[in-house]
Amino acid sequence: MSKSFLNLTIFLVVFLLVISSSQNVTAQKKKKKKSSKIHVLLIDGQSKFHPNWKEWTPILLKQLDDSQLFQIDLATSPMKGESLDKFNPKFKNYDVVVSLYDGDTWSARTKRNVEKYIVDGGGLVVIHAADNAFPAWESYNTMIGLAGWGERNQTSGPYVYIDEKGEIIRDTSPGIAGHHGPKHEYVIETRTTDHPIMQDLPVRWLHTEDELYDRLRGPATNMTILATAFSSDKYDGTERNEPMLMTTNYGGGRIFHSTMGHDKTALSCVGFMTTFIRGCEWAAHKKVTFEVPEDFPSENKINKRAY
């Protein structure tokens, strides 16, 4: 073998190794870039008491997209009365699932897959009427902590609220689960200031006109109440501090539950938007990075955005 041929061979081998290494580095960078965003699945399709539910999804999708933190997919269930046998999203492909769903019961297979997904470390975010869903699904009610309507009552768990001393009360006496008066503006009061979702938020801030859920009941295990609102008898309320934002842990999974968000006006509140985005980050087991916006509401002034 000639010396020149040997040199050429060595050059070609080195060249190919360099190219291969460069391609691997590029592929790794692309892979890293692809996985840098939080993968979210938003579920909608039915809502028993909210005929305008189709207004919600575009707003929440835009809020998530505008934050530049998420990669988002949408799963819309079949309509009420249609078969749900084939509705079985691949939950394991996502860091967090956002549910707006309150409708017909899912198949046993889909419910098992949700339970496994959460136990294995998946995240769930429940917005407003999604806590009306699945009254007979025991695991779901444990996941979300508190719920209402759907013929729930004292057998569903205690009625949980915070009294005037700041103590959590678990009332096991007979009664309904779930009630609200007319929509109105109300003050949100932070109860767990050091939680990542609530960090740096004002202790008290004014939420836009919305339903104020009260008398929610449930297992309330492994639950942290992040914020409450006072349910005034002026609006047919309980005269108690009702949970508005809460978190639970279920197996290895995290759940963020917001009772706010009845309609377009309520969803447009900067306070709702901020806690929603932060709740998605936290439920996905990610560091909460979304900063408090400059137009965040104060105790005396609402702030909302156009969507």
C-alpha cells in the first residue's frame, strides 16, 4: 500500500468521524430543543351546565401559547350521548393534562389510563366546571380534592372551608355539595404564600366578575389550599372563606385545581391567567418560572386582557 493512499484513507476516516460526530451533536441539540417546552394536553368536548364552553378553549390555548412555555395539543371528546369507547388520549405522552371536561362518563379503560398516568407522575389541571365531573369516579374525586354538584353530598366527603381564625374546617354534617350565587367581582386571598404558584403575588387581589363556588365537598386528602374568597350573603353566599385555588398529590402526580373561570370575562382576568400558567408548570413537576405580570390586579382594581 502506497504512503499517499494510506494518508488518503486516514483522512477519509477522520473526515467521516467528524461529520458523524457533528450530526450527533446537532441531533442532540434538536432533541433538547424539542423537549424544552412543557407538553400539554387540553381536554374539552362536553359541559353539562355551560352551553358556551367552546369559548373557553381558545382563550386557554392562547394564554398557554403566549407564555412560550408550552407545546400544546387538544383532545375534544365526542358530543353528549355519543359513544366514548374510542376516546382514549395518550396521556403518557404529556407532562400535564388540562381538563375543562364535565360530561358523560369515560370508559373504564380511559379512567384506568388516567389513574396510571397520575400515579406514575403525570400532572393534572382542573378548571372550574371540571370539578363537577365524574361524581361516581372515586379516584378522580380524590385527585381533585373537592368537587360539587352531580348529586354529591356529605357521603362525598367533608365540606371544607377556612374560618375567621384562619383554621381549616372539615364539616361532616349533612348537606349539599356545590353552590354559587350570581356572578360578581371578589377578592382572592392567598393562604399559602410560599407555594411556587403563589410566590410574589399580592396577598389579596380582585378577580373579575365570576361565579364563586361554595360548599364544595370531597376527600380533601393531601390537599393544600392556596387561596380563598369570602362568600358573602349579599350574593347568596355562605359567609365563609371558600377554597378557590388548591393543589393535591396523588401517587407520584400533582394536581392543580382552580374553581374560577365560568366564562370569557372570568378567564380574561390576569390573576386567573397567571395562576393557571403557573399551575400548569407546577403540576408538570417543573420549576415555576412565569413572572408576575405588571398588569396583575390589586386588591381594589381588576385587570383583564382582550382575547
